[in-house]
Amino acid sequence: MSALIKTISADELEDSRSRDNPALRPIWALLEAVKDPEIPVLSIADLGILRAVHREDDALRIVITPTYSGCPAMRTIEEDVRELLKSNGYNDVRVETRLTPPWTTAWMNEDARERLRAYGVAAPVDGDDPQPACPLCGSSNTKQISEFGSTSCKALHQCTDCLEPFDYFKQI
């Protein structure tokens, strides 16, 4: 029997500790309000884009990871983070975009997946051959129409029962 051992980087360890730091919880709570500009029913925390909050003297360092390296929403997210924190008295804010480890749909919380469905976007499905259920009627009789949907992190599918097209948030 072999054991699967996941090695985490110093940055990942530091990031996980920032979530548990009581002094940083108010900042995490503020950042829950920053919505993904492409999916406004989800926050950057819901999606797992928000990776860490660090306080360095009077400055804040916010670490975010894009859903994919070319995500056009990242500039808007950075600006929204800075604006929100500045309006709450945090004037010295640095937003760091970290590409490693790469974002994965496993970082999305279950509530986010449910809100995606309610918004009309099929949530990521685990497995090698994902067959998303239609977020409109719930049928699993769906087919992919295009590798890309309204954004690059989504694919366009169609329900063969209700015939409606829908976006599927790709499983990564």
C-alpha cells in the first residue's frame, strides 16, 4: 500500500495560516464582498481566487490566483480589492497575483457551486468525462456545443431535453 503525500510550498503553508489568523478575519470578511466580475453571484473567496491576506506593518498584501493565467477579469478584481480596502481605511494595499500553484475548481466551496447552478451555469463535474446536468431543468442529457462559452473558463453546452444552451464552468 502506497501513501499519497502532497508536498506544500512555504507560500501555501503561509497562506493557509492567514485564513486562521484572528487578527486577519475582519479583512477576510471585507473581501467576501468582492465579486467576480464575470460571475457576479460569486465572490473571489467563493471561487478560491482569494488565496491569502497578510499584514506587514501598516500594509496589507492580498494574494490572488486567477482561474487561468490569461483571465481578463484579474485587473478588475485587483482594482476592486484595492478600492474596497481603501474605503475601509486600509490605504497601503498590495495585490499579488500568484500563478503557482495553479487554480483548481477544487478551491470552490460547495455553496458557490449551488449559486452557480441557480445563476444558470453548470458547476464543475469531477471525472475524466464530465457530463454536467442542465442548470435549468436538471437533466443529465446534455452535450457540449463549444469548448468555449461566454468566458474562457466555461464551455458551451446544450440540454437535449429542454434544448436550452448553458455555460458549464470547466473542471480544472
